[in-house]
Amino acid sequence: MNVKTLGQFIIEKQNDFPFAKGELSRLLRDIGIAAKIVNREVNKAGLAEILGETGETNVQGEKVKKLDVFANDQFIAALKAGGECCAIASEENEEIIPIDSDISRNAKYVVAMDPLDGSSNIDVNVSVGTIFSIYRRTTLNGAGQLEDFLQRGTEQVAAGYVIYGSSAMLVYTTGKGVNGFTLDPSIGEFCLSHPNMRIPQSGNVYSINEGNYLHFPDGVKKYIKYCQEEDKATNRPYSSRYIGSGVADIHRNLIVGGVYIYPTTTKSPKGKLRLLYECNPLAFIVEQAGGKATDGYKRIMEKDIKELHQRTPLFLGSSDMVDKAMEFMAKYAEVGA
Ligand code: AHM
Ligand code: MG
């Protein structure tokens, strides 16, 4: 069997960047290693005492599960040990984590991450994920600083997610397409299983938390009704699929085609998801796979970022479906969004 591991693939792809010295490759490798360790723990979450809440709340004011803390610690440790990253921003930490060790101080890259997205699903054995985004630092040297993270999504050097599902998969892009790797537990390696992933231009799945319907902008309400209408030519009604674990919902839509929407609600007037370490990396991946990602009006990756934990609405997926949803947003914008 002709298997290509993530490590082999990364080294091969390093040649795409003629002046690359291997730093980004090593950073991706470090992330892959942390992902395997987190996967091991997620897999036995139902068995181990690790299951449950720590009782602390994270910076977003949500209850933190023990596995969130574990995943956060693992990724931070791997990135610190690797020496290619001079600062980390995490959903779990209010402030950035500057890295000031001898090997990392002058490293070129910063990493923003959501170490365990969808963590409210852990206790019910539903897939969770890790999302990461890599930027080149803008400060010159020393440990990384906040301003290194306040860059538009278009400046991302690489981004990816790991899904801890029925199989564990790592999907990433460096701006030259999207490739997916499935963990083969028998050899403990991520192996290339989904080369050059492309999202279908259209699909028949829409993913949104309809429980919030009453609080959605009118454009979203009308788009949902559009998805539910009968129309043979466009294959409607579409199917509603919402796991509530963003990486799993978006991974499915990436493969079969579909649109994922987390709009503003009256409860979360800026949206729920975070621009830096959730929306931008997912947008980079989906765009690289041929899809689109906007906030309903504007491209996600061109949004200015002022705060580490800034939120944004998200419309992401098959390009025709995102376009259609945006059409409804524009049409009904004036009527009380
Ligand atoms: P989290 O980072 O606190 O886990 O929140 C992000 C998650 C996404 O994975 C998911 O798509 C969404 O929040 C679900 O939110 P809701 O329960 O409001 O539908
Ligand atoms: Mg999260």
C-alpha cells in the first residue's frame, strides 16, 4: 500500500516555497504531534476521570471541561518545545502567551488556536475539533506580542483543523489547496487520505441553530424559509444538519457541499464565533477548497481585527449557497437586522 504520512507530505511540500528553511514544516509537525496526543485523550474521555467540568470558567465565561484544559496545555507545550513559534493566542487564555525561551524568542511565527472547539459535546460522545491559524510575526524579535495577532485573515500563512471523530483527521492549507490526513491508529500516523479537497459549488445541506430563529436577522429568517421551500430545479427543500460542533459541521459541508451559518442574534449581537482562531482559519480552508466565507456582507478574511477574542457572524460553505444567503441579507438588511 502506498501511504504518505503527514510528515512526508509536509517535507515534500516545503519545496513549493523555495526559500523555506523548514520552520513552518516543523511547526505543522508539532501541531500534528499534539493532535495525536489530544486524540488519544478524547478517545477515552468516556472512561477516564478526566471527563467533566473543572469548575473554572474560561475567558468567554463558559464552563471549561477538563479536556479543554488538557488540549490547551498539550498544544502550548508542543509549540513551546518546537521552538518555531514566539507567541500563542488561545480561546482558553484571556491574554496572548508570549514565548520567551532561548529557542523560541526570535521565531518567525505566531499561532492562534481554539484547542477544543465544540467542547460542550464531549460528555455526549460527539466529535470535537481543534482549529489553528499561523501568521508570520510583524514585530521584529523577542517574544511575540499582541500586535502580531491583529492581522487580517488574508495574512495567514497556514491554517487547519483537526476533527476527533469516528476517525481523527487533520485538514490544512498553506494557501496552495487543502489536504486531509486520516490518523491510522495502527501506525500512529496521519496519512494522506483526502488530497486536494474541493467543496462542491452547491449542496443541499444548511447548518444553523434554528432554536435561535426568533432572534435572527430577517435576511437569515428568509433564507431559512428559502431552504425549506419545494423546488425541483434547485433540489429544495435542503436538509437541515446541525451538530453544534463547528468543526464537524463544517467538515461535513466541505465534503458533501452545504452552508454553515452562525449569524448575529439578539443575544449575541456580534455573533458567537471568534474571528481570529475560529472564523479566519475555517475561512482560509474553505476558500482554498473553492468555497466562500463572509459575515453576511463582507469577506471574513478581509475584516479588521482589533481584539484577540473579537466575534463575528459567519456564513461559510459552498459558494453558490453563501452567495444566495448574502442576497437575502442584502435584500432584507434595512428591515430590522
Ligand atoms: P466553543 O468554542 O465554545 O465550543 O463554541 C463554538 C461552537 C461551535 O463549534 C459550534 O458550531 C457552535 O459553537 C454551536 O453554538 P450553539 O450551541 O450556540 O449553536
Ligand atoms: Mg471553541
